[in-house]
Amino acid sequence: MDVRGKSIVLIGRFEGLRQDEAQRRLEELGARVTGSVTGRTDLAFVDSLHYNDGKKLQEARRRSIPIFDDEALRALLADEDAPDRDEPQAGAVSDLVALRARLLKLEREQGITEEHRAATRELRESQGALLRHPYGHKAEINDYALSPCGRYLATGTLTGDDYGGSLQIWEMVTGRCVNVIGIEGGIGRSGYERSIQWSADSRRIGLAYNTHHIGVFDPFSPFLGSVTLAECLITDGLARPVPWALAPDGNQVFVNSGTPCEVGGCIVPMESGELHWTSRDATPGHPFLLAGRLREDLRTEEMDAHDDVTLQADGWVRWSRDGTRLQAQGGSRGHAEAFVVDVSSGQVSWLAGIGELAAWSPDDRLLVHYDRGLCFLDAVTGKPNGKGTGHQGVSALQWGMQGDVPRLAALVGEGNASRTQPGVLIYDEDRFRYRLDVTPVEEGMVYADSWAWAPSGDAGAWLTADGRVEVWSLDGDEPQRLRTLDVPSETGVLLWGADDVLVAMSPTTLRFLRAGSGEVLGDFAFLHKPRGPKPLGNNYWFFARRHFAPDDAAWCALFEEGVVIAPDGRGAASLDKVLAWTVDERLAWPVRWGELAVVPDARSAGYALGDAPDGEWLREYWDTI
């Protein structure tokens, strides 16, 4: 958090931190610390947001001053510099990735050997590997996001029967779930996109959750509960999510909240702790707000006639890769507009009218929109980048990158109003290359994620309406359909991540498969409800998360130590298709390489668990289940 030049008030007594020491260190950071809350106060830190209700805190709330908790203050004053964040698979995990690849090759050549079993024993003993099942979602998948590194997929749900949602992290190359985090109030809301956003280094993940909360989480945290790194509540309890965007460094967030300014929204720090603020009632000119008055050359007669007209990113917003600009779309002034905000000044750099369909290129250079044909704008200046292409009937847009060249797939559905021939139109930057004669899909069923670009940009995949994926080579002068892969018929989303792995997704299914061979790495259907009893019963809440249903045949139960209760007699080979040993909540290891104890009932599980805490409990109380 940058506090240079800001006026700060400390409220309450911070345990283990003297107020005079906190003041000294804040002043060393360039802040001005005062003893009372006034109209000039920029920020306040309070010892307890939930229990301190003194006069200073009441005055800060009355003046709509951003209020941070003690955790945010401690993080700000930490003596040591924040450590550099390595990529998720660095260090020891990187060594395990290499070992896993070597053992997979050995398995293909010789089968499972003693070397596999010895490596797995070592993994469990020294790395604390835990057995994990992938059925943490208790409701339909509501949103998703592929990590920038391409190695992880995040999926999220609204609330299930227990009034909580969940975030699941999947390792792409194995097609296995490596972490489940419970999220209070659920993630996102039906009809709202981008509820899940990764930081550029794939180490932090932002969520819109519990209706109006925005928080930053560690996607690889071992905690089962909803433990946030940082959280803000600034929309005054609004009953729906608002457009927002996590900064590339994961330490700031833009929120399209109400403000007294002509350029709507605010940018708030999200390194650590909790922030409460009603931005709409703040004083114009506050450091977290954008420009109080729009540039004169961008104003409209309506804005001059009315004081409450605000340019808002109420359609879509993201940060530029270098974190210096906000790229936004909205319709707050009565028609669709795109605009760019300079983060340092909060002022709009340019503004232009656009069609309802628009997309920014990944390299921040181009904006394409559809308005009686495709049109390209220079994303830095907002000026037209050549003439419109004239292509009609476009239903969705999806950008990719080939080296430093942005590539666009413009998707045309069958039966479009322009009567344009269906297909996929490929552009390099703003230059049309060719049209793909894909299997037609009805216009109303074509979405941006009906197409997935390969990370290399030299191939793409198209989702048909009958449960198939067409893989196309786009590396030469002419496109070539390479192969067709089967996916679940209800699939509506296609993603292409690292290691040549495709994900086919629906609200209740996930399939991971190799784009080059069609090999299925993981295949999951959720929300099964077998009629039979749960092996650990329903009497003890602490056993609830151990139950899982891989199909409609029977409930199973899992213990992290390597014991599974499977009442229907299914064996380890069947369970290997869905379970995994996991290390540091980020790496999956094949179950078949280790010793998995599959037992028929709770009493047997108690003996198989030995000295483990659950083992002792089950041996003594199994008959109460």
C-alpha cells in the first residue's frame, strides 16, 4: 500500500504494537499521522473493525473515510520487504514435476515398478502428500478462470445445501483437483462473469463472493475455511456483484462502485487485511477515487446539464499488463462506449463509441468491436486502426497470441440475422487471414469460449453442438482440421492450457484431454446423489467433507492418510481415475503408484487408519454412525 502524502489516523490499541512506534514507521513511509478524524483524513486503521465502536471510528464512517483493520496495518509496517513470489511450480515442486514426468515415461515402458512405489512412500513421508477427492462442489459450477501460466484451472460455485460455496484448483497436466477452499456465501452470481481472476504470476486469486464482497485468496492455501489475504466491502451492501478487476500484481483492485466523481469506480489496495468504505459518499479528490471531472473534450451536453452523470465501467473492465491503464466498456451514458483510464491520474485517456460486442487484445494494442461489421481501434489512442472489415453476423470474439502477434477468432453462428455463412474468421492483428469451415453451430449457442486458442497461437479448437471438439492447425497459409475429439454433450466451455491440455466444461462436468491425441486425463461429473447411505453417516459434521460420490452407484469416503471406504466393492483401479495424492495443494501424484487401502465399511477403515486420530475414533465409536 502506498501511503506517501496521505493523512492517516490510528484508532484503538493494537496488540503488540505501540501507537507511537506505528506512527514513527508510518511517517518513515511518507505518511502524515494525526490524532483526530477530519475532512483531510485519507485513511484510518482500527484495532478491530467489528468490536471497536468509539467516537473516532464513528466519525470516520460518517465522513466515508476508508477504514482498514489491524492486519492491514501490520502488513504495511512489516520490517522485511515482501518476498518475491515464484511461480507456483518453482523450487521443490519443480523437482517433483520432473520426477513425475520421468516416472510416467518409465510406467509406459515397464509398468509400475518398485521405483514408483518407493518415490510415493518418500513423497508421503517427507512431503506430507495427502489423498484428495475432486468432489468439493455442492452446486453447479458458476464461474471459472485459467491461470496465466496455463497450469491451473479455478472453478467456483454458489452456495450449496450448507450455505457455502467452494473454489477448486485443478492441475491441468494431470486433470486432478489439488485444492478445495470453502467460500462463505458462494462465488459470483448467475449471469455475472469474471467472478474469479488470477494475478499475473498465478500466485493470488481474486474472488467476487458472498454477493458484494471482493477478496484476494491464496489459491494454494491448505485451509478449508474462507481465509482471505485481503478483503474489501465498498459497495454498501449492494445486492449483486459489480464489475471489478484485479491488478496484475494482485495487490490492488478496481471496483465499479458508486462515487461522487464523473469518472466512476475506485482503486483500492488489497495486499492484506480488511477494508470497509462507502465510496459513493467519499469526498471528491480522495486518493482512491478516479477523476472528479471528465476531460473537457470528452464531456457531453448531458453531463454539463446534470450533476449525476458518471462515466462507468458497468460493462467490463481489466488492467493493462503493465498495470498503468484500465481498459473498460460501459453504457452509463446511454450507449455502448469503450474508454481507457490512466491509473496514475485517474483521468480518461480516450473514449469512443463501440458496438455491443467488443474485446481487447491480450497485448493491449487493439480493441475489436462489432458495429455493422468488425472494426478495430488502436487501444492506446482509441483511433480507428484501418477500415472496418465488413464481415457480418459475428456472434462472439476470442483473442489469442502467436509470439508477439495478437490473433483474433471471430465466431459466426448458423442462422445469424445477416445471413452470413457460419464459420470462424481468423485475423492476424487487424488483417483477415482465412475462414474455417467448422461444423456449424446455431447462432444463439455461440459464445467466446466456444473457441479456444492454443497457448502457442498456432492452433485452435472449436466446440460443436453435438459433443465434439474440432482441433485446427493455423500455422500455415491454409487452415487444416487435424482431428475431432469427443466431449460430454452438455459441454458449453472450451479452454486450452499448458502442456497441450484442453478442458471441456459444463455446470456439472469437467473433462481434461490432450489436444494432440485425445487422451482423457480426467473425466468428472458432479452432484451425484446415490440412494444408499453414506459410509460415515450423517450424525457427525466433521466427517461431511470426507464423503464423495463419483457416480450414482454409492457414496464413498476418503481419509487423507490413504484409506477409502467403498461399500460397493469398487477397487483401487477405479478410484485412481478420480483421486490423487497432492503436494502443497498444487501438484497431483498418481494414486496407483502408492498403497491405497480400500475397505468396505467404517469399522474396517478404523483398523486400516492405525494410529491416525480418525482411526482411534472409528474403532471406538463405529457403531454410533
